[in-house]
Amino acid sequence: MTRIRPTFRRLVASTAAAGMLVLAACSAPTTPDSPAGGATLVVATSDEPDALNPVLNFGVDGAALIFDGLVARDGDNRLVPGLATALPTVSPDGRTVTAKLRDGVQFHDGTTLSAADVAFTYQAVLDPKVDSTLRSDLDMVESVTAPDAATVVFRLRYPYAPFLQRLTLGIVPSKLLSGQDINTTGFNRKPIGTGPYKVESWTPGDRLVLTANERYFGGRPANNRVVVAFVADDNVRAQRMRAGEFDAAELPPKLASGFDADTTYRVQRVPTADYRGVMLPMGNPVLADPAVRRALNLAVDRAAMVSGILGGAGEPAFGPVPPTSEFADPSTVGTPTADATAAGALLDAAGWRPGSGGVRAKDGRPARFTLMYPATDTLRKDLALAVTADAKKIGIEVTPAGLTWDAIDPRMKSDALLMGYGTPYDPDFVSYKLFSSQFAGQGYFNPGSYRSEVTDRALQQGRDQIDPALRKVAYAQFQKQLAADVPWLFLTYLRHTYVLKSSVQGATPRVEAHEHGVANSIWWNIDTWTRS
């Protein structure tokens, strides 16, 4: 249920909860309700953004609480008008997209939104001097212009089927950022947007405090304040939820299940396109052998991971396109249980013979590698340990290593990594950067330096084609090639598990992406939440 205009379903940015209330450093999680209307809500998440600027990748898929895009997504992830009066129109040749803006929308500082702000936002993303990871997402944009104060025109270099879905990007005020170094401006920590909440304060490593925007064009939020607590450690987050500090928190499935029997809380298990898998670097001399990668793919017991580690809150994964997508290719779905016999036969045929201590070897090289995972992520740790055990059954020795991200970064070209990605919106999102050769070795874009001409061609055709049927053909080829090459061991799709106090009203789950910290979590519509 929304409190705003029927044409605009608010996807309020995930308010990942910080620790406590503004007024209570470590004690009470909430402040008294204000007679002006609404409570303070406290939510907790593990992921803290680097910046609160959409140009620098904050809340780019919408629901960013502080900002609005030209379009938004409703409870079914369908596009609806946001700052635009209606969904933008696309020319017959697919290369011109025109949006008309709502009248009278104001930024938090009282200035009026105009088409110049929209043009500036997208131009900033495309500016090579700006460190925006979104630039490659918008490489089809040739120009963005504002012929008048209420009209924005995008001219594309080539037709790009999912372009309207890129228009969820939050709009920033050009007057505040023009002439600034966007990479370092103070705006990144204390931004001004048009969204239902204003930034009151951000204490890095602790909390983000948001207050209701009284002038919000979609209607004043039902609550006064949202505190987003950043708690990286899963166990600590669960303990603090149990202590009553949070109104809602995301927890790993095992920890969340501990709240099932307590009527003070309710557990929401939300369907997602969020997968976990092992990135297998081509620079590792053992994993560079496709026989090893294919054997591992047969050896992992996905069904056991779902039932045991996830407590049933997920599904086996065999590729980056979720089964719920119209682009999913069912022919690439394998057997969820392990087939150690077939895996062993593959290794035997490739010359990996059983050796000392049960570890296979080939040409004097033992079949062993390190599997990294972020040390504070208990779910990835459990999955890493499961992969380690399954690999041992076929004579491959895996050493799990829980590390900080700073320690992980320089090792990704040679050591495997338990990673997470996924989006319910379009297969071009994420996969183009993650598996295209042009991004090989660029940080977390294709960190394992996977290269395939077939994959590159399929990904390019998928984004170039407007015809859905031709796009399905392209993405089917993409999925088949990944299944043959095995640059990743896809393990599971998750159900994001949240614990909410039973007194919280208004939470409306929708299919979630991997990126869902402050934005796009179960609190995507937190501006409608109340507490009974």
C-alpha cells in the first residue's frame, strides 16, 4: 500500500540500519514517537556504501530513499513513472528516448528540479574524470540534452533494449555539483536529493540517520526518521536484533531461523536473483585446466547446500540468469546432487592421477588451490567449507581462507573467491561486466580474467537486439557457453532472510537483487512503514 500518487509506486531506498538511535548511543534502539507523526525506525544491514552519490553507484537500481530516478519499480519490479510524468517514450529506431518531468518537484534544499539536473547527472556518469563504475552501463548513450526545463532527451549510439531500466538512477542537483570534483566532494557524504528522506548524519562504520522530507512530492513519509545501522558481523547483528535494538535486520538463514518460534518477531524469506558461486581464476595453474573446473562443477552438492546451509531458503544455481527470468535456458540446469564418480572420471581422463594423501596430481603439480571468502560473512564461510569438503571427495585439496576485502583484492587473479551477484531486472545487467573479455581483470568485474569469443558475441548481441526473441537466442548461447567453460561454480540462489519486529507494519517483499544494502532491501518502501 502506498501513500503517494497512483502512477508512482515508491521504491524507497533500503535503509540499512545502523546501530541505535540518534539520541541513544548504545542503549535504546528507538526514540519516542513524535506527535508530528510517525516513529523512528531502525534497520540493520552488513553493507555500508562508499558514497551516497548515485553518480558513484549509490542506489542505481532505485529505492534509494534519498533520491528518485526518472522511473521507479513497483512491488512486482515493473517500471513505473518516478520523476517523469509517464514512462519515457522510445523512437521507432530505438535510439531516441524522451522523458517529461513532473512539475514542482523540489530538492531537499528547496530548489526546483529541472531537466538540466537530469542531463547533468547522466553526463557526470559519462565523464571520464569521474570515477563512476556505471560508465560502462551507459556506454550506449551518445548525448543527454535538456531542450527545455521539463524535457530530457537521450540519444543512443545503438538501440539498447533495457535502456528504460537504466533510468532508475537517482538525480542529483547540478547547481551544487557543477564545477566540483565529484570524486571527492562533500556531497558524497551529505547529499541533497528529491527523495522521501533527507540525510541528517552519517557516521562511517556505525549509522546513517535519515529524516522525513516534509515536501516530498509523493507525500510525507509515515514515519519521522530512519536509522540505518551498519553491522558487518552477522552474529553481532543477530545479537543486537535479539536485544531489541533494531526494528528489522537482514540475517543469514541459520541465524534468522532462531527467531521463528518467537512471536515477538517474524521472519521474512524473500525470493531473489542473488546467487553465490566460486570465481575460478584462469591465472591459477590448476584451475586453468577446464577438466578441473568441470569436475568441480559435478562434485559440488548444491542440494545439500540449500537444505543444510540455507535451511531451505534458496534454490540450486547453475548460472547467472535466474530460473524466474524469461531469458533462463533450462538446458543448462544440471543435477543438484553431486556426481563424484563422473567428476573423478573427468580428472582421470585429463591426467590428474590420485597421489600422496589422496590429492591428485598432474605432471608433478598437486590439485590444490585456495578459496577465499570475506571473513565476516558466515554464509560464504559455510559455502566455502562445503565446497572444500566436496572437492576433497574427488582428490582436490581446497584451503579455505577467511580474509578482509583489502587482503582479497590483490589475490583474485590467482586464488578462487566465493562471490555473490545477480539481478532480477535484465540479463545484461551484471553479466555483461562479469563475463565479458573487455573487463577481464578489472577489479571485481571479471576478476578471474575469463575470456571467450562466443560469450563476448552472445553478450553483445543480447544488449544490441530489441526483439525479445533474438535476445533469448543470444542469452541461451551465453548460458550454454558458461556451462561448457565453467569460469564459476554457481552454487545457490538465496532467499534473503530478514527478521522484523512483529509490531512493524507495511513491509512488502519483492524479488531482490544481490545489491540490496541501504537500497532495494525489504525496506524498499520504508516510507510507508509504521509500528503498532
